[in-house]
Amino acid sequence: MRVCVIGAGLSGLAVGHALKERGISFVCLEKAPDVGGIWRQPGAGERGPGYQSLHLNTAKQLTGYANFPMPSSYPLYPRHSQVAAYLRSFAEWAGLLDHVELRTEVQSVRREPDGTWTVVSRGPDGARSSRRFEQVVVASGHHTDPALPDPLPAGAESFAGTILHSLDYRDGGDFAGRRVVVVGLGASAVDIAADLSRHAERTLLSVRRGLHIVPKQLFGMSVDEIAEAPWWNEMSFAERRQWVEQALLVARGRLSDYGLPEPDHPVFSSATTLSDEILSRIRHGAVTPKPAIASFEGDRVVFMDGTSETADAVVYCTGFHMTFPFLPPGCPVAADGSVELYRRVVPADRPGLYFVGLVRPVGAITRLVEAQAAWVARLIDGAAALPAAEEMREEIGAYLAGIVQRYGRTEGASIQVDVGPYLAEFRESLPV
């Protein structure tokens, strides 16, 4: 077998389709009982970053695959079960299911002296198998290793309530009548806080640092549609920033008016949070913003402003470590936390290994994943070629320097990309 694809979510299925289109033999190893990645987990009741209220934050027409649109009956922002059904129907349509080995967990990926790759996996019966491949494509995502503050605030070990990570959050109904603190201001934090506020007795949102909260739509357009519009991509970076800042003032005003901290950085200098709900829930009194947690005292949570509240549970929505336990240390995440990949896909010093979907755009990821997958397929069959390792390292260094200048040295920033410019990088390598 020429290629091993790891993961059968949105990215892995895109890779499988691209390989199949070019007649490249492959097998896709997926540890779950079905394809669909995080989108099928809530319906299956499995532990994972998905939760019952999960919906797309990006428009269906841009989140669906280019040649297999989502059903017209779907809403603009489908819920997890609809996305899961769509991904499975894509796998059927593309003829990928015969290539997928379900309930098969990859345990190690090792490069051999002859340049091939040995992949060790454990199958549904618990038996281990070892297979050789010419190429390996990692498309397994990076939402499995929860990141909690280290150390947790003082008193956490004796807190009378429950402390959990968003990875273990399922449904707001589980917290009916309870007092809950949600920590964070990213996508999961605002989704979970809004969900909890319909069930919990009291919902607090603890925010350490302000982030830009962007509605899913501006001027009646989904923001990811805006990100791909020609008029948007003709603007300079400064013009885009000014346009968004003015649009946000019209759409929602200042975040400090909601009791949230104002961001200490301009738009596009950090990840943004897409949400139509959280500011409304705050204005309705259903969610109460609070500053960062200073400590725990018995059944109370003490905040940095000196106030405290009784709480039954604290949900940390503090993201995930980018870990790939089946890969050698330092691949692709360096000691400083930076992801070091040429074009965000190829590690310069490990020929035959690729990563697809390890990017974070402002907008839908699917077009980027499809471009990555098509490029990888062309690299594998020789229709495209990589530059020398030194040139790839130079590109990686220049890219990461630009990231530090724009975002600072924050964990996860090294996978941020702008949709238009990033897609343009692949056009020269892909057929018209």
C-alpha cells in the first residue's frame, strides 16, 4: 500500500478523495466506529470536543466539499448531527468507505532507513499490526489533549464542586439547577455558556483576556463568505482591519458595554470568536461576565476583582495541546510550541510525511483542506515537487516570524492562516 491516511473526519475524507481521484492506493485508519470526526461524537455519546448544542460556525456552502454540496434542506449553520450525516454521505458518494478501517487506532509512526514508514496500529479486536507505507498523511486533528491551567488556581484541589474541561462537557441539561462558571472566551466557551444559561440556575463567564467577538453574519453575509469575496481580497490588510472594526461597532458596540474586557489588541492580531448568541445572553441577564479566577475557597470561586460566588461546577474552555503521541517528539510541534511545516503541510526534514487540516482560518476550513489534499496527492504521484529542505526551512522561518510579529508568541498562533492568501499559495501547484 502506498499511503496511510490517519483520521476519517472532514480532512481525512478530503485526502482520501484526492488520492482516489489520482488513482493512488491508500488505507485510512480511524479509531472511531464511523467516519465524521468530532461531528459524530455528540450523537454517539462519545468523549470529545463535540457537545449536544454544537453547530457549524461557518456557512454550509463553504463548509461543504466543492463537488458535493450540503443538502439545500440544511440551514445555513447545520447542527452536528447534520454535518455528521453529510460527511458519511460524502464518504459513500466518493467511494471511500472500502478504504477506511474503523475502530483502528494508530499507536506509532516511524520512518525507516530506506525512507518508508512503519505504522503500528491496534484493531477492533485489540490485536496490533505493523505495516509499511511509502507516505503517511496525518489528518487526525488536534482536539484530544485538553489544556488546563498549570497550576490551577489555589484551592482547586479542595474545591467542593466539580472542575472539568470542555472535552468532557456534553449537554446543558446535565447542569440543570446548578451554578456554573465557564472559563474562557473562545468558540467553545461562548457556545457552552450560552447552552448552560438555558438550564443552569446561574451561569458565569470568567474571562482573563478580551477577544474580538464577531457575529456569524455582517451586513447579511456570513463572515466566511466575506473572507472569500473578491472585493475583500482586493483590500489591503489595513483596509480589512478598519472595515471589520467599523462593522463591529455598528453590529455590537463596545465589548466593555457588556461587562467584558476590551481586547488589548486590534482585530486580526489574535484568534477571533464567532458568536451570535453570547452577547445577547449577557444582555438578557442569562450569562454574567466575571474576571479571571483567583482562587477556590470551599464551594466558592474567588475572582480577580475580589468578588466570589458559590459554584457547583467550573468548566474550563481553555483549548487543547497540539500533541501527536504516535509521532516522534518535536514533529511537527517544536519545543517552543510552534508548528513547523512548509506551507503548513510538510515537515522539512521528514520526507513522505504530510499534515492536512492543521490550520486555523478566519472562516471555513474546507477549501483550505481540499487545496492541501489536492497538493499532497500531486506530490505523492510526482505531478508536483517540493523544494530543497533548506528552502522549506527558510519558508517556515519567514512564516513563523510573520506570525510572531502579528500575533505574538501565543500557543496555537502558528497555525493561523488568512483564507485568500493561503489558497493563492497552492494555485501555482494545482491544475486549473
